[in-house]
Amino acid sequence: MPTHSSSLALRDYLKPYLRLLTAWERRHLYEFCRSVLQCRSSILSRAGRSRLKRADGLRSRLDDWVKTMSALLEKLPWEEMWKAHAKRLRSRQETWKLVIHDGSDIAKPWAKKLEGLSMVHDGSTGELVNGYTFCMSVGCGKNLWDIHPIKATLLNPLDEDFDSQNTSFQRHIKGILAAGVGLECLHVFDRGFDSEGWFSFLDEQEIGWMIRLKVKRNVLFRGEWHSLATVAETILSERPLKDGDCTYARCDIGIMVGKEVRTYGFVAISREKYQKPLLLLVNWRIKNLREAMKLYGSYLDRWEVEDTIRFLKQSIKTEQMQLRSFDRLQCFLNLQALLIDFLLREYDQGVRPIGAELREVLEHSILRDTRILSPYLLADHIGDDLLCHQRDRDIDLVPRTSPQLSLLPSMDVL
């Protein structure tokens, strides 16, 4: 366990960014970050209450603090702060094996007039509501908790430079690569990126990439064009590799990208509990079935980006952001990504989150489709188990585990 307090740990983490600011900005940014973490909320008024002591005139002081912090977010030199963050990431990435990219939504069902609102899925209800789409990228290492938030970008359909969600996401990835982050890593994507446009874009970036494929596609296989489903069925029936409840097969396939046929590596994984095989595409020729098995493990680690997004939403309540301009919302999201990175680094320094030991013990005993067990899934598992085994007791007395497994010890109020 570290000997310094969590307040000093936060100050140490923020030093590369605070050096870029004036003394006034340094003091207020540190207070703001400390308050957001302390109150576990992205509503500025709540963060203000965690900082201000109750006294006469609290309301007016709180209003002034909220206005000051809202204005500060927009004035910070975010380009320089991103360069400082990228430099920090480059010093860590030797341990990374993957960079994982995915998109998510910020539901704002009651918002009507904010710039850039579009229709998104509310994750808690499944309904279409007003909100924002954002893209998130994280670095993932080989060890437990070795997760590194890289960048989060909010998409604004009303921006004059906005062409489509795909082109915005591509600019997001270009910015990460231009900063020298993840150049030697395998970049992993889910089925939403299964298109010739994405294949072409990623090939141009000269990086290793893997995308999960949909079934509806014709590919060149052994000199003839066949449906992808037929190719998967054929190679799985020939000489596959069986490991537990999974069967692996691989081959080379050709895909028409633009006006040329490009050769890619293809992996099909048949799993006993699923009717359809899982299909993966990589931009190189796969040497053998052992390599195919490792690629499946890397794809399962893709869940880490979704867990990071869930952690972002649950730990500091991203969807509670209440700011009147899109630029301020993006700036707040930038700051939240840094704070989530801080929380994860606290674990690296020995500040073990609630349930960490149990998570590590149960890593291989809970059957889930991920090789790196999500702490948030584990928290839900523990909470449900506690409720299940104590039905005869008063539910209000059951110690339900926090869904975000808080990594930051409570801090004293300033």
C-alpha cells in the first residue's frame, strides 16, 4: 500500500498536465478533479458540494464555483494535455499486446436543445433516446488490471467537419497513431467495423488489425467465390484444432476492396454453447492453428474496452454531464478519461480495489466469454449471490457490492 494519501496520489498523477497551466488553473483543476472523484458524479453542483463546507451563502458560492469550473474546462490547453498523456502512454505501451476500439452512447433523454444531440440507445432501458455517441480506445496488457484508457472522442453530427460516424472514428484512430501510441500493437474491433471501407482504412495505417466478421459476405476461397458461412463450415469440417468446448480452423481468403482482391487471414471458432461460429479476420496470413487459438483469446479481451466504458459511466457518472455546449461536454469527457486512468493506475501502485483478491481467485472459475474477468461483472455476480443466499433476511441489510468496485479511497473534504 502506498504511504502517501490519495489526494497526493491524484496531485502526482496530474503533474504532467498541471505543468501546462497557470497557477490559478492548476489550483482549480486539481480541486475540480478531487471533487469529481470524491462525490462520484459528473454533476458539477454535486462536485461543488463535496468541496464547499456548509455555511451561510452556500448556494451563491456553489453557483459561482460551478460557473468557474464549467468555464475552466473549455479554456484548458487540451491539445497540449493530449500530447502529455500520449507521452505517458508511450512509456507504458511496451507491456501492451492490444489496442481495443469501440463505440458507445451517452443517453440524455431529457435534453432537447443541446448541440449535436442524436438518437442513441439507452443502455439501461434499451429505448431510443436523445444523446451522444462517443468512441473509446484502450491499451490492454498481458496482466490483470493492465488496462490503459487512451482517448475518448464525442461525435457531433452538427459539426461542419462531420461527414459520418465512421470518418469521425477514423480521425480518432489517426490521432492516436500520429501520437505514436499503439503502433506495434494488434488493434481489435467488433462486428460494427466489418466493411471494405474499414479494411482499406486500416490497411493504409500499416498496423496489425483484427475484426469480427458478420456472416453475409462472399469471399474468394481456393480459387472460387463462396459465402463466408460456407467457407467456415468447410474448414471446420476438415482438420480443425479442438481445445475444450472450442474448435478452431483457419485459412486464407480474398476480399474485394475497391478494385482489387486483397488476401487476409480468416479464423472460424465453433463453440458448443453457440449455434453459429465466431468469425475473425486479420490482415496477415495465419501460420497455424495455435496462432488462431491465440487470436480468439485476443478477441475475447476486447471486452476490456466495454468494461472501461462501463467503469467510466458507473464510477463518475458520465451520463450526468450537464453542460450547455458541445465543446464543454467533450472537454469534460477528456477529463473523465484521465480520471479513469488515474483510478486504474492507483491499483498498479498497490491501492487494491474492493474485492480485488476475490476477483483474482475466481478469475478462472467463473465461466464467461472473456479471458480477463471484468471486475464489474464480478461485482454484479457477488451482489446477486449475496441476495440469493440471504432471501430470508431484510434486503436492506444485505451488503450489496458496489457495481464499479471503487478504486479510490474516500478523500477528506477540503
